[in-house]
Amino acid sequence: MESPENNSSRIETVENCSAPESQLDEKRLHSSAEATGEPLKSDAQALEPGSSHQEPHEHDDTKPTPAYDVSLEYIDLVRAKSLGYPTEETPSRDSPTSSLSYQDLEKGIGADIIQHQLGANEVEEADDLPFRRQLGHSRQPFNDTGWISVPPKNLPQLPPKRARRIWRRLRHTLFAVYQRLFSIVLIANIVSIIIVLTTRRNKQPPGPSLGNLATATAANLAVTILIRQEMVINALYTICCWTPYWFPLRIRRLVAKVYEFGGVHSGGGVSATLWFVLFVVFATRDFAQEDLDEPAVLALAYIILGLLLGICTLSFPRFRVVSHNTFERVHRFAGWLGVALFWAELLLLAKAQSRVPGSDRVGILVIKAPAFWFLLLITFYIILPWLRLRKVDVVPEKLSDHALRLHFRYTDLGPVMGIRITHSPLKEWHSFASIPGPDKTFSLIISDAGDWTKKQIAETLPKYWVRGVPVAGVLRMAFVFKRIVVVTTGSGIGPCLSMLVSYPKSARILWSTPEPQQTYGDTIVQAVLNEDPNAMIINTRASGRPDMVALTYHLFIESQAEAVFIISNPSLTRKVVYGMESRGIPAYGPVFDS
């Protein structure tokens, strides 16, 4: 018999053959005889004393070897083809199966690798998940007690953080990408305000015209609305995902920060408010000097200003955490009312200007005003998502008392696409990342994280409202990196699976959650292991909350990854992102406006 070292290009096992079992056994016997050069023995001869296939003694710890073990261990592609197995190409000498023992192969480990090498288009999944050997950490078997990873005792020591503490704080908090985008938009508008005020101070009347101030306000509102529009967001992600792998990591890590575009949204909103403050100031002056004889213009201006100030005030992150529903409703209804009143303000302002001798008619003045076209664009994109409002059927799958999976069957979704669902379209909307499925199906996972989610789990319903188009999320930018580490807690595994099922490169998974198997079910755990057989799944009920920064760094070094992505609660997300970024490791996690 040839040694395994001289047969690294051979296939060690073949499973799921379509031939009848009796024919397969006969073929295996023939193959075994040909491989060893021995004559084929009958069943009786095989069981005679002195045969090489006797049962071992009771004290023998070795496993009894089947009569056809040689054909299982050493079947080359020619022999496999003659036995009816599909073949396409000869496996390379660095085949992953070369490191698997016969006992592993007999248990079914590596069957998917082998069938892929033989050219099988479909691989049947075993009924029972095999126990997989782990690298870097130990694991308990997948059974009724849960699939629990035991983190390694000796984690690599975290390297020191870069730069001094004060500079780190400034760089990764006050001057993060979101804050930088906000600052760029706001400073650009402040500079524009200064220029307008200084260049118009010697004019008569001094200062900018009300029409120009209305245009500046409308332009900033248009930027604020458009940057949050689903199709614009998807376009930004698509363009950034075109970044090739051969680009320097420095460029790719910067491009991946596109999800912090919310800084443009908030910067535009604050800037629009500043411009409208000037509008109110100069409208008040003109009315006091009797240059403006339309009191309704001034009255509407103060109402709109109050709405803008209210929206900006309630948008502070601290308030959003305390009362998100109030923030969402004020943002929506005050925004709609503000746009409607702005339309009325524009018409009244044009009416007042038409009274000036030599001016055009009201309609002509309105069409000539740039603010008119900005408001038209704003109104269109506010209405557009609601034109796609519909109620769809869902199939609820209760994973446990703490988690629910909803199955949708109405459209195909790409990787890392999220949808908004609700029972009350005018009150609140909740965004969830989807897990793509076949034939226009997808699903999402809801876990107990508040009053609304708790109610959905307790009272499953067959229909939900959806609106707009699915929108990409932060994990979409994982596709610009060659290797990544995915860190998540609880139901954050849903968005991660949405990305991992389509991610073409290598990824390591760290999932920390209470009772993963009991809470989310075998299907979700199996899906995680399908994407990373060595996934570190930690049951916090059994081992407590781990040091996520240290474990993340451990997996980052072990896998030689390029970036870390985390989906978790805001506190842990900030902690892990800061812990990685302050050590020079690219790390990404959702922010409020991502």
C-alpha cells in the first residue's frame, strides 16, 4: 500500500453515492482488492480465522476497520469516476483533506470539501452536526446544553494605544468621521454666511435679500433630505464597494467609513436652521421698516423657525436614547409641517415681491426662485417612500421567548440590506437587516430589546407594513476587505449572517449571547458555523460576559484580518471600535445616523 504522503493528490473519502448500497459495497471490495493487489475474498473468507478483517479483542482500543477501508482512504479520480462519482478536476497537493484523519472522515468531517473537489454541485447536509475540531479555543459539543466556546486562557497581550490620551480622545470621538463631516458642512455654511453679510453690508437695504436666504435654507434642507433617501444611500454604498482589493489599506479603511454619512444630514439640518434664523431677522427688520407689507410672511417665518429649532433640539443623541419614539414622531410630523409651511412662505413672499413696480407676476417669480426647485425636490423625495407603502404577509417563526424570526416572501434582497417594518405607519418604524433566501424570500430576527420587540415576540402577527426600498447598512463595506473579524452580540447575528452568506472572502465570527442555541435555535447556530466552522460562540449565561476587546484582538491577530466589524449595543460598539482604532486596527460599527 502506498503511503499517504505519496498520495496527497488522492481523495480520502467519497460519500452520498447514488448507487445502491449492495452495488456500492461490491465496488468498494473490488477497489480495495485492486489497490492492495490481493485477490477478492468472499464474505465467508473475510470472516475466517486469520483473515485481516477480524474483530479486535476487547482490550484493543482501535476501531474495527471495515473490509473496504482501503478504497475509502485511497480512491483517485479515475477510480471515483468508474464508481459513478462526479469529477471535474484533480485536487491540489495542498488539499485541506490531507490534515484530516480517517476517524474524522468516518464521522463526516470534511465531506463538503471532498465533494467540492470531486465536482459535486450539491452537497447533502448531515442530519447531525459533526463535532468540529477547533483552533485557538475549545468547544463543547452541539447538544442540548448549547454550543459553547471556551475562550483561550492565554490571550495575546493588547498592544499599547497610540498617541497620548487627549489626542486619542480627540481623534476617535470629537473628530471621528461623523463629526468631521458635520463640521465640514457647518463650517462651509458659516463661512458663506460671513461672506454674504460682509459683501452686502454697504448695499441698500444692507444685508442679503429674503429670496436668497430662502434659497440657502432650502438648499441645505435638500441636502439633509437627500442624504437620508434610500436610493441615494444605496448608490453611495455601491460606489464605495467598487473599491478594489489592490487599493492600499489606508484608502479602503477610509472609504469604508461611508456609513457615517449621517454627519452630512445633521450638518445640513443645523445649517438650514442658521440660514433661516437670518431669514427671520431680516424679515422682521423689513416688516418693521415697512419694506415688507405681508404680515403672514413674518408669522409663518416664526412658526417654521420654532419647528426647526424643535427638531434640532430633539435630535441630540442623549434625548434620542431617552425617548426615541418622541424624537421620531417630532422629526416626521414637524418636518412635514415645516415643508408645507415653507411652500406657503415662498408663495406669500412672491406675492409681496410682485407688488413692487416692475416686478413679474406671482407665478413667474415663484418659478424663477431657486428655492422653488429645491422645495420641489424635497417634496418629491419625502413622498416617494410612501408611494411604496404596502402590507405584506409574513411567516413568523418563534425561536424562543426572547427571539422571533420573520420570513418574507415578496422580493429578492442583496447582501446586508435592511427593511423598515411596523404595525402603525404614522407612529413608528423599526429597521432590521435581512437574511437573504432563495426564490424571492428573506428573513429577519427580532430579539427582546424593548417594548415593541417584546410585543412582537409575545403576539406574533401574519402581516406587517413596509415602505420604501431596502437600504444597505454598515456591514456592506466588509466587501472592500480581504479578511475580516465579525463581532456581535444577541440578535446582531442577523445582520451579520446577511453579510456572511454573500461575503466571498475569509471571515472569523465572535458571537456573545445568553443561551445561543436555546434562544435562537439550531438553524441560526448552524448557519453561523457554516460561515465559520471555528466561530467563537460564547454563552454568557455559563461563562459571564467576556472581554470583547481582548477576544476581538485575539481573532484579529489569529486570522491576520484587515478589519473588524461589530454589531452590538451602542455602548459595546463604541468600546470595541475605540479599542481597535486606538491601536491602529480598522474597526467599524453603526452610529446613530448610519
